[in-house]
Amino acid sequence: MRWTNDSSDNVDDRRGRSSGGGALVGGGIGTLIIAAIVFFMGGDPSAILGSGMSQQSAQTEQRDLSPEELKTRKFVEMVTGETEQTWSSEFQKLGMTYRKPHVVMFEDQTNSGCGTAQSAMGPFYCPADETVYMDMAFFNELQQKFGAQVTEFTIAYVMAHEIGHHVQTLLGTTQKVDQMRGSGQYSEADMNRVSVATELQADFYAGVWAKLTDQRENILEPGDIQSAMEAAAAVGDDNIQKRSTGTVNQEAFTHGSSAQRQEWFMKGYNSGDIKQGNTFDQLLK
């Protein structure tokens, strides 16, 4: 992926800090429960929240970051800046103002508006504080356990997906899904399909971002889109289930199959049109 000169000051790098103990206090959406299915692009964490308590932890300096880690920070700041430019322009076309999210880089664990974020969860978006939490160690797992080649654009794709969830929050999609979940009118299978639609739409928005940003900045290099496709295939529900249980149960899908995730990212990339991302109509019939 070709670097640009853009950068964002909305990135908080908490790596190298340790989380001290703290009291549990009420607030946010609740405490995040570590679940195996959430190691990648967790979407709205309210779907897996528990007690309504959040851990307020002190962050203390623990170690200096390596040159490679500092380079990764610069890359994340650059990608964040590019998402801000692209989505600000798209929201302006819709007659809306894009509210920039924060991005937190962390290792091991950190506190969030949705409770304690732990590395077993992988990257996720928290709508309570409109922040993307990037567990950077996840990418080692993606390569070592799932066999996906990790490139800079893999990181950009994950970030674009999570910021896609922020776009959903600003457009009101997240709130509608939460209302459905809280109504008690839908079965678990129904809500799983809604979750799949939500995740695939975030993949679509990631594809839209890649297309529009490349048109503006010429960021893509040979192999970039392929690396995103490999990552999407690696973390499809069917692939995760095969690796963990040896079987596939489509009714239990919450993020979509490998093929679905690839399809919707490419639909966003090929169209570059946010209005073509209605995953809900196609999946909820």
C-alpha cells in the first residue's frame, strides 16, 4: 500500500502501557465478554456485553515502543486520516456531517466505553464512545493461526471495516439493530442473520473506502486487494467453524461466510457507491 502525507491526530497509541487494577463502575454499555467468534472485526460489541459495568483502569508506562511499532503507529495515523477525508466527503454528499471516530491501538487489555477490551477479542468498534480499538497483536494470530498473509493493506482493511461500523452508527443502522435485539420479538436465528447483514455491510463500506481513497490518492499497489480477500476468507464464519469444530452450522453465523465477506467487500470496491450496500434486504427475506 502506498503511503500518503495525510495523518490524523485522533489516534491514541496505548501499547507499551500496562493496565493497573481499578474498581468496577457503572457506565457504558457493559463489560465485554471474550468470545471466540470475536477475534476479528467484532462489530457492535453490545451483542456480546454482560453486566453493565465497566473497568476503569489506570494506564502506566511499561516499555518503549520499538522502531517497527512506531512505524505502525504512523501507518495507522495515515490510514485514519484517509478514512476521515473519504467519509467526510461522502457524508457531505448526503447532506450530513461526518463525526470523526477515535482510534486506540492497544496490547493485552485497555479500558473502553464498552467495558474492558482484551486482546482475545481482536479489533472492534465501540459505539458508546465512537472509538475503534485495534489490538495489533491480532495480526500475528491472523497469519499464524489462519494462514492469511498480513500486509499493510490487511491492517487498512480491518480498520476500514471497523470504521464502517462507525458509519453505520452515524447513519442510524446500529441503533435500529440494537432496537431489534432489545425488543424480544426476534429469534436467535433471526438476530444472527441481522448480525451477518451488519458485518457484511461494514465489509461493503470498507470496499467503498478503498475504491474512493484510491481514486483520490492512488494508494493501492499490486496484491493489496488480494490481501484483503485472503483476510476476509480466513475469518469467514464457515472457516472459523471448520477450524474449531470440524463442522459448519450456517444458522450460527454472525459475520458471514468467507465467500459472503469477499463478495460484499468487492461489491463496495467495484461500485464505490455507498447506496448499493443494503445487505439487510437480501439477507432478511
